[in-house]
Amino acid sequence: MNTNSSQRRQRHRDADLAGLLEAAERVFSERGYHATSIRDIAGEAGFSVGGVYQFFPSKEALYLRVVESQWEYFFGLIGRSREAAGFRGKLESLTAAMFQAFQERRGFFRLFMSDRGRLSASFSGEVAERVSQHTRRLREELVQLFREGVDEGAIRPADPGMLASAYLGIVHTCIFEGLASGAAAISRSPSEVLSLFLQGAAVS
């Protein structure tokens, strides 16, 4: 009986946390970090201010958790892309997942990019370290994928690290230019960008 009660409490707490993070993402996306208060987020989530502080000791801690939740979502999409068949199928699925993640969370990422330069030095450093950890993980997964592509003979025998860097360069540039433009959607499609990466710009 006590075990069931404890499990119910945990489920309720998990649901409350998920709702709080969704509300925080919406408010941060609309107002940016500096213009957002804990009271704003509490009102959006249907919490008291004290209820928010039961989960997070500060706005900084809540913001970091929202950043982490974006990456969790992103890597969830990428994980499913690994289920595709063959190197080309995996790369197509992964590219689509990257565009989907940024498109669906474009409001948060757009303000995240503009806010980073205005955070305090210590907090900006903490955010940058979290982002750097996840970026390294993404690059490691890409290096492994390109290594598989080389082994399959699907792409030319080249250094997988160089291939991963080139791929990230073109994909990130197209995504971030789309986010910075403020347009309703990223103008370049995943298939268009991937075709340019795999086939190049030169006329054969």
C-alpha cells in the first residue's frame, strides 16, 4: 500500500515537473531569459511561486533544465533515426530529425541564441559547458555513422571526423540562418541540404 502511494506521488510529481518545464519553455521563448520571472512561469504553469521553488532553487537552475530538456528531445529523435536501414537511410533520417527538432522548438532556440551574449559571465559559462557536452556527444555519434558509411562503401574513403565536421557545418548553417531570419519555417528542406552535402555543388 505504501509502495503504491509512493509511486502515485512520484507520477504526480513527474507530471507536475513536465508541465512546469513546458510552461517555462513557452515563457522563455516568448520573452527571453531576462524579461522572464519565476512569477511569470508560475502563472503560466498554474503553480504558486513557492511551488516552482519546490522543484528549482532559482531561475538559472530552471533555465538550465529547460536547455537540457531540448537536448533530451533532440537526442530522442536522433536515436530513432538509427533504426533506419543502411548508411543513407540513417543519414536521411538523422538530417530530418535535426531540422524537426529546431523547427518545433524554434522560438526557444532563437531567443536562446540571442540571450547567450547577455547572460552573466559565470552563468553563460555554465550554459556553454552544458551545450558543449551535448555537441561533443552529437559529433561522436556522427563520426561513428560516417565511419559506418565508409565501411559500407556508401561514401568515399575519407576521415570520418572531417566528414562529420563538414556535415555539421552545412546543416547547422542552414538551420541557424533559418532561425535567425524569423521566418515561419526553415527555408531549406532536409533533403535539399543533404543532397548538396552528398553530391556537392560542382557540375560533373
